[in-house]
Amino acid sequence: MDYTIALNDLRDGKIDEIKINPENFPAFQKAWALFAYQNAIRGVAHAHGQVTYVRAN
């Protein structure tokens, strides 16, 4: 998955969420670190290291 595209799609409302598990977090983190609109998205932590990213309202 291209997380840069997914983050932009989430910000633009094209998708509702991005689900990240511990196995794919390193790849996601690289895209997140370069994402200029971090304040437009928030992460919701779940059990077992899973995080769901959604648009911040």
C-alpha cells in the first residue's frame, strides 16, 4: 500500500480510515513523517498495537 496516497485520500475524504498493525507500521511511519497535514488526521489506538487513523474534525 502507498501510505502517502492513503493519507492524502483520508485527508480529502475519499476514504474513511486507515488501519495500521504493528507489522506495517514502519512503512506507514515513513509516509507519516513526511506528511504535511498531520493535524488533519488523528490516530485511535486499539489493543495489540493496532491504530486506526481517521480525519480530525
